[in-house]
Amino acid sequence: MLAWGSVALANSTSTAKSPSYDAQLSDYAYPFAVKTFQLRSQNQALQMAYMYLPAKGERKGVITLLHGKNFNGAYWQDSALFLSEQGFDVLMPDQIGFGKSSKPTDYQYSFAALANNTRALLDKLDIDKTWVLGHSMGGMLASRFALLYPKRTEQLILLNPIGLEDYLRYVEYKDIGFFYRNELKASAEGVLAYQRKNYYDGQWKEDYAALAEPLIGWIQGPDWKQLAQVSARAYDMIFTGPVINEFQHLAVPTTLILGTRDRTGPGRNWKRDGVTRELGRYDRLGAEVKARNPSIELIELKGLGHLPHIEDFATFAAALSNTLNPEK
């Protein structure tokens, strides 16, 4: 586990051995061969990086894994190997603005745009239909993909997605400049402190620091001002592109897998006056989603946080296998 990349952070507080990466993560190793898809979007020529791991044994189809905001396709390594053994071809794209893909700063980032880019990649690879598994921000993207392209979606699986709350109902709107200024202040210590508190609810293991390596490397790298602009636009997409209000319109089988210790709640530091709701209570959000759409299958993983596929892979894999093979 956590075997990708060039080096691991020495520990959760020291940055002496932390790396420095350019915008394309040129020196950051991914676990599988990386290919690029050339596309035009919003009148720009862009490159979308992706990995593709073929199935072993009898082939069941293709599953597309969508990463979160602070991650890239590399953290799907264990999941991809497991799914390949289960008979799935596994597609792991880096979305435009993330990972090894292009980082345009004059791009209108939206979940619809990223879903359309993902559809274009599927077309290029002659994939008519796919299971879609999205984690964190990738869950918002996966939801939008399933809403836009239900005939292309075999099944929707959401793993600790953000966006299970319509954040602007509870928090003040902040423009892109606000997020850009905040990103310019980012530090390795701040990244690790945030993830420790929210992703893992304080239950930290030193291995988790390796997941933050690309983001910290960017902060300490030569292109951070460019990347900070991209990150700011991604934050705006999260707040202005809610999907939860459309969950009743999902027309594909949907499973929600939640580590209930997760406390990720974007915007909790600038809640509107009078708002008492505690954001990011994943131990409560599953029931709220079921109330919106009772057909959604809910699997709660007690004691796990924002990244069940990293924290306890065996437990996550068992839940995922049951979801993909309900007859068993």
C-alpha cells in the first residue's frame, strides 16, 4: 500500500525531506503506465492523463475510478489491482486541472465539463458503458456523469463523496480570489493538519502522509501560483455545482459507501450567521441521502474516515465486492 511516488514524507510534522514537483508531476511515479488523451475543450488543446489496467480472467466490463480534489489517479493502486482480479478493466483518469493532466488557468471548471471530458475519453477508448466509482470530489463528478449520461453508466458507486450537502445553503459565498489568496498561504504543515483533523478525525498513521506528497510537492514547487489558481477554480466548482439536490433523479443503480468517522465539511469556517448545522457529519449524511432517494443502497463503514480504501482496504474491498456482485 502507498507504494507509488518517489519518496514518502519523513513524518507528519517535518518537511525537510518533502519533494518539489512541477505542474505535471513529472518526477512523481504512478503505479501503472500513464497514457495521454489529446482533446479540445473550451477552445483549448488539452492533455488528459490516464491509466488503464486490463482485467484478469473472465472480463465483466470496465470500471472508471474518479479521484478527489487533493488526489490523483495513483491512489487507486490497490483498488485497481483488486478490481482487475475481479474481472474488470480499470480506467483511472486524471481530470483536467489535476494530477498529470493539463492545468489551464482560464478554464471554466464545472462538473459538467469534467464529465463531458470523461465521456470523450470513453469514446476514444471505445467504451460504451462503464461502472463509475467516485471518491470525495470525484463523487460529485461521478454523480454528474451519471445524471448526464445514464445510458453510459452501468452503476454509480460513491465513496465518501463530498457534496452530500448543498454547501451554499449554509455558508457564505466566496469568490475565486478568496480561494486563490488562501491557497498562496498553503504549507505542508497546514495540509497535513487539515487531513489529520477532517479526513481521519485525528486517528493518524504516518503512512497517510504519502497521500499528501503530490500536493505538498506542488506547494513547494516552481508552479504553485499557477496551480493555486486552478485549485481556487476547483473550490468554486464544489460550492457552485451541487449535485445532492438532483439525487432523486438518478436513473442508475447507486450505492453510497461511507466511512462514518469522516468530518470533511467545505466552508464550515465561514458559515452564515445563525446557521447551527454541523457540516461533514458522515455518520448522519447517509440517512439524509436515503430520505431523498430510498433506492440508493447505503453501506456504512464504522470507524473509518474519508479514505476507506486507504485506511482499511480489506473492509472497503468486501463492501465493494458485495456491491459489484450482489448475487453473491
